[in-house]
Amino acid sequence: MKTKAVIDDLAELETTWADPPGWMGVISAVNHKTISCRFMVATFAFFVAGGLLALLIRLQLALPSATFLSAEKYNQIFTMHGTTMMFLFAVPVMQAIAIYLVPLMIGARSVAFPRMNAFAFWIFLFGGVMLYVAFFFDRGPDTGWFAYVPLSSFKYSPGKGVDFWAQMITFTEVSAMMEAIVLITTILKMRAPGMSLARMPLFVWGVLVTSVMVLFALPAVVLASTALITDRLVDTRFYAPEHGGDVLLWQHLFWFFGHPEVYLIFIPPLGFISSIVATFARRPIVGYRAMVIALIATGFLAFGLWVHHMFATDLPPLGKIFFTAASLMIALPTAVQIFCWIATLWSGRLWLRTPLLFILGFFAILLLGGLTGLMLASVPLDLQLHDTYFVVAHLHYVLLGGAVFPLFGAFYYWFPKFTGRMLSETLGRWQFGLFFIAFNVAFFPMHILGLQGMPRRVYTYPADAGWTGLNLLSSIGALGIAVSVLLFIINVMRSWRGGALAGADPWSAGTLEWSVASPPPSANFNVVPVVHALDPLWEPPASPSHVTGLSTRYREILITSIVDADLDHRLWLPASTPWPFIAAIATTILFIGSIFSPWAVVWAMLPVAAACTLWFWPERGMTEQRAATEVAP
Amino acid sequence: MIPRQPDDALDVKHLPTFAFGTRSPMWWGTLGMIVVEGMVFALTIMAYFYLRSRSPVWPQDSLPPDLLWGTVNVILMLASGVPNWWTKRAAEQLDLLRVRIGMAICGLFGVASLLVRIAEFNTLNVRWDASAYGSVVWMLMGLHTTHLLTDTYDSIVLGVLMWAGPLEGKRFVDVAENAGYWYFVVVSWLAVYAVVFWGARV
């Protein structure tokens, strides 16, 4: 029974944490769930856009000597496809989901730095939209998603496309680095009391490892693309050999980021899998500590692999041997995790629902992608297969198998939490079946095409090359993937309003996000829990069970210690505000302006500085209330 | 939902409402920025030596930068560590008067370093478009100048707030973190100085 006082408290808590309504709410929202939902929708929209581009590619390649697309348009389309999927979908979607789930999984009422979180979303959105606007005006980049110099230098790509590409990198990577800082701080400082590191869900561990990797990996691509754009716009000479520059510098910088990026895409899904496997095997995960160590080891080893993208360059053989060894070594921590999952599934009672189906699909697909990865990691074979469709097949098996399969599983799993409704199981099974079959029909033939010598990125091929049948088959598979994604969209649309009500914990899962209503209230937890176990909902209640003494009138949160999550201090988070949105607009003007005039960096700095200052400047009334109730350390 | 009893609660009312150092989320946020920016510096320095290793002569077709103003800035920045240390301690002791004085002095040091920086750019002896050497030197100098400029501006804004704005305990944490970040600006200058001014000589 709830007393009137409790109901009043809950109403006040909701008012305190809710973002303002109406259009002001649209631009001043800072609640992590609102920002995350927008982020997820934006990244999914980019996924669909990138998928439609892939369909155009497959239509063009379905038959020999096709003239559906010109060579120039084809170059833009495959560049946009790769760029979209890597920079606007795969990495950000993982962060978007983490922004929603991490606070709920660790018993926090918000993320740290909610305004910076909002800013990161806005500049991501503006950067992605800018790239697509350029593409629709036929100014899309056309030098591949990794934009190798000298092709992408001004001499060989004089249009503005590469400049837009380079600035899109700046937008999205700045966003990703900010999100990483938000997530790291949230995870280390805002866990509910009692949630020591050893009781942290594996998904949260995955996000922590990924976020730390982001801080070390992404600066490389920001530096690379900045040097590219200054080469193009103000005649610096980083990549110009005739002026003492070096084109391989680009490849080193790009792949120093690019290989860890694969793991930025791959590690969060490992967390999805651990969550889903535990829930649907109805038991805690086997080998929790081994899993954590494997995640951390993967994070480290991922930085020792970048040169394996460069085996076809004139690097010293000893270096290549080192990178071959590192590439083989990273299979070990992955294997540890796969064996732990198999042990969990083996010893559990399986409940075969759509989320688990996608995870089982992951095992099959990723195994194939991993095996071709081992093949490509050996230098002599790589020299044969480099730049052929074998590599295209490999990377799609790894990325779709490693990321998209678990992502769909995760979406079926957490959709009830996001919306309060279940996705249709029947449609889900159809979607999974079609996706699994169509994926293999689309991408398996590419292995053979690659072995037969079909190069990547060709816009057509002659009929007598003998590649027609397999290409047609692959294109049919691509259509199947499209239908499967369409089924998913229909499922989401229908279930959003009309799906079965989920309740707080439809899967009888063990982690904290399932202890609150679906969708969760603005403050996440009506009372902040105290944690006593790895799967708190599967353990008998222990004392103390919850926290009291946090304000319901202000956005007050609890800060705890890093290792043991002991009580440390209370903190007020800032109010909702449009300033992050305005600062993001100002930053966008600076970034886009600099494509057209280097002086934009100077004059557009002023509105950016003004917006950031006003964003920071505290509000007098709120500050006085805080000062009046302060407890000094 | 687990049934909850009132006596089953962990009361947090007595906890402080702000804290310094690693206890504060602000410290971790600042550390994250320092890691990112430190990586950018480290990678640019690696690019410098990578280009140098691929070049038969270094610097390519130009004289090394004049030592005078860069060295002056080293001295200036090392000296700025003292008021920053002093201000940080004052903030941790919640001593508003000393914080106000300290922020003013730190701001002046920032402005002085920026003025010296103009002279440094004038005596680099190379343009960014002359060669890859020139490009990477300008990139390093530009990166550091961006840090110098933004952190000096930050310090001034925060200083004005400490003098005139609405104050609460958390602002002392901001002052302490701001001073901590300045150390990063100083240390990164030592690295950039060593590379730009001595990498072209040694």
C-alpha cells in the first residue's frame, strides 16, 4: 500500500526529473533516456539509408555490364554506404543503447554530464545530416570509406566531397569521445551503493572497455582527417610526397583507429550476448571473471592489429610477423567468451525466444567471419586476397555477425523496457529466419567471387568473367535482407502502440533495469537500490535494500567510490536547457564554414565561445538553494 | 519489486554535497579530456618523427625555429605552475579570497603566454605550406595554441564567476579542476617545445 506522502513524493520526483514539454522540450531535453531514444532512432535511420545504398550497389552488380548507375555515382554510393555503416551507425548505435541502459543497470538516476550527452547527440546528428545533404546535391565523397591518399588529396579529388567526409569524421568522432567520457564517468562514479566492480553486469563492463578504447583510438582518425582537410584547403603537405610528406602516414593513422574501431563495434554486443544468454538460459553467466578479463584483454590486443590492414604495403617483414601473431592472439579472449557462453547455455534451461535466436545466429556467422579473418591475418594469403570480394565477405560476416545479429537480439530483448510493449514473437521469428538465410545468400557467394579474383569497388564486370551467377545470387540475398529489415520496422511500428503490455520484467531477468517500470519513470528508480549480488533480482533481498535521504525536489544523485561503490557524496545535476543544442548549432557553423573558408575557424569561434559560456553560467536561484543546503566535505 | 521497510534503508542525508579530486565526477571528466588531447599530441609527435625518419634532411629546406621565444614560454609556463598550485590549494580549502586573487594571476599568466606565442609563430622560420616539416610543426604549435587559448578563456570566465557570479561549493571543485587541467597544458608544452625546437636540431 502506498501512502499519500509516498505518492506525493513520486509525483514530485517525476516533475523534478522530467524534461519540459512542447518544442522547448525538443531542444532542451537532457534526460538520458530521451537523448538515447533519439540517438537510437537517428542511428537506425542511417542504418536504413546505408542499407538502401547497399541495395543500389547490388542492383547495379546483379547483371554484367549494367548501366543502372554511372561509375561516378557508384563510387559515391559505396563510399556513402561504408561511411554510413561505420561512422553513422555501428559505433554510435552501441553508444546510444549504452546511454539508455547503463544508468538503469547500475542503479543510477542519470548519466554523468547530461548536458554534454545532449550536445554529443546534436553534433552527431548535424554531422550525419550534413553528409547526406552533400550527397543529395551530388557532392558526396567518392574515395571509399577509408579515403586513402593520394586518391583523396585535392589533386585527384578536387570536389568538395572529401571535405564533407573529413568534417563528418570530426563531428561524429568528437561526439563519440564525449559519449565515452560520459559513460566512463557514469560507470565509475555513479553505481548504486554495493555494486562493486565485481557485481557489475558484463554489458556495463563491455561499455567501460569500449569507452576507454574510444579515448585512445579516435584521436588518431580526428588527427588524420584534420591533416587531410588542411592538406586540401590550406596547402599543408602531410600527405604530399613531392613536399616531403608521406601517403602511408594516412594509413597508419587511419588504421590505428580503424582496427580498434572493429572492437568498438564488437565489444558492446558481447555485453548484449552475456545479458541475453544469462536470461534465456535461466542462470548466471559461467566464468564471470574470465569474461571480464577477456573483455579487457580484447581491448588491449585490439591496438596491436592495425598493420594487418597494410600487409600489401612495403613495411618491414618482421613488423608484419608481429602483427600476424597479434591478429591470431586476439582469437584467444574471444574463444574464452564463446566457451563461457556455450557452458552457460549447456548447463541452463533454454528458453528459445527471438533474442536468443539472434544470438545463436551470431555464433554461426561470427565463427565463419572469424575463420576467414584467420586466413587474412597470414601475410601470403592476404597478398592474394587483398582488395577482392573475399575481404568484402569477411568484413560483412564479422560486422553483421558480430554486431547486427546481437543488435537485433538486444532490440527484441530491451524493446519492452524502452516502450512498455513486447515485439511480436511471430514476426520476430520470421525476421530472424529470413535475415539468417538472406544474409548467407548475399554474402557467402562473395567468398567465392573473391577467390575467383573479382576486385572490390568495381562498378561493373564483363559477362565473360564468369561472375554473373554468383553476383545475381548475392543480389537476391540483399533483397531478402531488405525484406527482413522491413519486417522488423513493421514489427516495431505495430508493437509500439499495440503490442502486448510488458510489465517491469517480462523475461524474469536478473539485472536492475528490470526492477523498474517499463518504460522507466524520468528518475529511473523511485528509490535508489542497494546492491548485494551480481544478479540482484535473482537473489533473496538483503539489508539495507535501498537509499533514503536523496532530494525529490532537485536532481540529486549519489556519487560512490570506484571499486566498491561505497557512499561518497551527493551531487545536483543541472536543469534541462537549450544551450547544448545552441552550442551544437554554433559548432556546426564552425565546422561547415571551415570547409569553405579557413577564416571560419576564427570568426565562428566567437558564437561557439559565447554559447559555451552561457551554457556554463549558473542560474542564481538554483545556486542559492544549493548553497543554502550545502554540506562541505 | 522487492518489498521495502523504512528501517531497511541506507540514509545518505549526512553525505557532503561536493568533493575534490578523484572523488568528483568532474575530475574524471577532465581526465577523459586530457587522455583524448594527450593522445592527439602523442600521435602528432609520432607523425613528426615518422616524417623525419622518411626524410633525408631535417628540417626540410628551412632553418630550425629560433630558440628565444619558445624558451621564454617554457620559463613562463613553469612559473605559472606556482600560482596554479596556490589557487588549487586555496580552492580545496574553500578560501574564496585567495581563489579570487589566484584566478586573476593565473589568467594573467595565460594572457602573457599567448602574447609570447605570437612571437614564437613569427620566429618558426617555416610556413605550413613549405614542406611536410612545416606542416607538422604548425600542427603541433596550432594544437597547443588552441589549448592555451581555450584554457586561458576558461580561466577568465571562471575567474569572473568567482568574483561576480552566484557561488556554491561546487565552483571550488571547478577551480581545482581548472588548475589541474592547466598542468596538462604546461606539460604538453614541454613535450611540444622539445619536439618543435629541438627535434629540428638534435
